[in-house]
Amino acid sequence: MMQVITFPQPIKGIILRPRNRKLLSDKAYWDLCVANSDLRIERTTDREIVILPTVDAEAAYRSTAVTGELHQWAEREDSGKGFGPSVHFLLPDGSGLSPDAAWVSNASLNTLTKQERKKFLRLAPEFVVEVRSPSDNLDEAKTKMQQWIANGVQLAWLIDGDAKTVYVYRKGRPMRSRRGLAELAGEGPVQGFVLNLTSIWRGL
């Protein structure tokens, strides 16, 4: 019999804790995600499973705009690969996260076998972009960006489309915010990449 659960108020996500606090192995986590591919799933540093809320249409549009530009640049440069939000990284702190866009150098990818590249990538990308949705708490989004950097990401951008602001995180340097730019130039691992922000600010 199917059980119906009604939540008393809107929720921002669901955390699943296995009975007796028994942690899922990486294989079991992979199997869980594959079996529930229609859900947005991540894993915390404590290896708790988090089911994330659905992304709204405007945030999805903005994310696609970022991914498209990054992919085209990566193909031209041919020094690494660009990824969209379906990619999943297993990070050194035990978490499993999926950014809205990411770039990984060929050198990093070559540390993994062909078979390992067919599952979650057990590495930290050099560059990530997160696009804030209306349901995302800004402080929590900023904490996630710091987590990316702590795990080895060299450059990370948090894009707040409604506020027309980009928060730039770099390894070993303080965060800085940039507001109302028409474009944003990459640096470090993605030197030469320039993101056109016009359509992102405009939204749907």
C-alpha cells in the first residue's frame, strides 16, 4: 500500500539518515542515485543523504546558459572538460556534490581509470559555478562555495541572478562580490574563459 505523507509547510530539502547511523558505502550510494535518477541527491560530509528541491525554470535557464558557454570554451581550448548539473563529485571530505557547472582539466581526469570515469568522479574540479535559486538560502549557498574551495577547487562562482551579483571564491584569497557586470572573466585554471552575463541577468 502506498503511504502518503503531507508536510505542514514548504520544505527546502529532505535529509535521510540510515537506521543505526550505518553509513552507505560509495557503491550503495551510487546504486541509490542510479535507482532514483529523477531526484536531485547529494551527500553531506557526515554521509547523510540529502534530497534537494526541484530547480525552478528561471534558475534552470540561467544554469543552462552558464553550462553552454563553459562547454563551448572547453571544446575550443581542449585542455579539459566542461560539465553540467548532472555530474557528481565525491570530494575528499566525504561529501558528494553536483554543481550547476564545472570544469575539470584533462590532467585531473587522467588520474582516473576509464571505468572510474563512468561513475561519480572521485576528485575536486578545478572550477565550479553555482546558480542561486529562490529556494536557496544565500548564507547556506556561500557555505557550500567555501566547502568547494576547502576540498581543492581553485576558483568558484556563485551567481545570484535576481541580485545581478557574482560572488567569486579563490583558493587562498578572500571572497569578493561583483555586481552588475556585463561579463566575467575566468582566471587561474580557466584563464581565457569569459562568461556573458547579459542573458543571465535578464532571465526568463
